[in-house]
Amino acid sequence: MDTSAHPDFPGPPSPDSRLSSGGRRRIHARVALVILETLRTHDLPEEILDDENLSVTLPRRLGLSDVIDRQIRHLAEEARRRRRLPDSQVLDLMQLVLRRPDARKVFRQVGRDLHGHAGGAGVRRFLPRSIALRLARRRTARFLRVLFGRRVVTAVGSGFHLEAGPNLPGRSETDGAICGLVSGLAEASLARYFADPPEVGHETIRPGPRGACCWTVPEPEPEPEGPSLAPEDR
């Protein structure tokens, strides 16, 4: 499947975004954009006073400045043009998220938002479970490859099992918090094929900077058999 022509996937990088004076630009600008937008959404106040002048108080309450607002607008334009960013620029934003106590929750939401709404599944939600899991696994891996400009996860086995090592940007720098992004993206991919999506499990299978993590969907527990009948009742 050619992802460059698929409406759900960011397009191929523009020719002038592949190289920069700081090295290769590999990460789609949409990743940085969604990180900032998700931070802004998470910081929205739960209630707003009736006489509150939002044009003055809302940026202050959100900790937003004109600089950040301009950055969001700039990244939106970069994403529209399918531009790529250096790893270091996106890692700086990841470090910004990491300072928050809810960093893992934020990264998980970033993953869901990067995928977008899972609607339009239709008949796909009636596929056999094994096929639906493989399609969701492939969709998750493809999304990540397009967004990060390289293969960052590897499919293992026949079910939903993905592994990532040092190729996942920010894995060691964020102490694994970035793994929430993969979890959120996987959940959104599964929702495309399941009316009631199964839970995605995550675990570290090898610690350290050169370590690895995995994401799996466990097989459902077999239904208990009914009580066996005595020979005379058969």
C-alpha cells in the first residue's frame, strides 16, 4: 500500500526538507505540532469565569506566550507542507513534556491525536480477530515509519506484537515515557478494526539506552467449560 497517497497518512517529505545544516531532517513536523497542541489542550482550565477576559487571562493561565503561539502556527504550516524536522528539535519538545507529572498520559494522547479519528471502519470491524490484529499492527508500524522517517518498531510473531529499540526517538532520553505515544497510536489503530478495541500492553524487555520495549495485545482467556455431566446423566 502506497502511504503517500493515503488520506490517513502524512505525505512524503518535501524535497527541501530532507537535509539541513544540522543534519538529516527525518521527523514529520506534525509530530512536534501535535505535541504542542496536546500540551495546550491538557492545560485548558476546567472552568472559566463569566467576567473573564480570555484574550488576557487564557494565555497566562495556559503558560502560553506569543512565541509559543507563533511556533504552533509555524509548525502547522510546516506540517501542511509535509516538512521534516531534525531529531534534536523534536527531542527538545519531548523533554518539555517530560517535566510534567502527567508526561506518560500526555504522550499517550499525542499518539492518539497523531492517528486521528478511527471512524469509517465499517465492515472492517467484522473481520476475524486474527486478521484485524495483523492489520492494526501493520497500520501502527506504517504510521510510525512515516512520522519518524525510519522504521522504529518491528513486528514479531503473528498476533499484535511490536518491539522497539534505540531507533525509537526519545526512548532513552525520556526514560521510556515516549513509549506512551506508541501505545496511543496502537490503541487508535485497533479502534479502526474493533468495535470494542482490546487493551494494548507495554513492557520493557531489555533496560538501558540500548534496550527494547514491546507492545502486545494478549489473547483472550478461554471461556470456562460448563460442568461435566456424570455418565448416568449423559
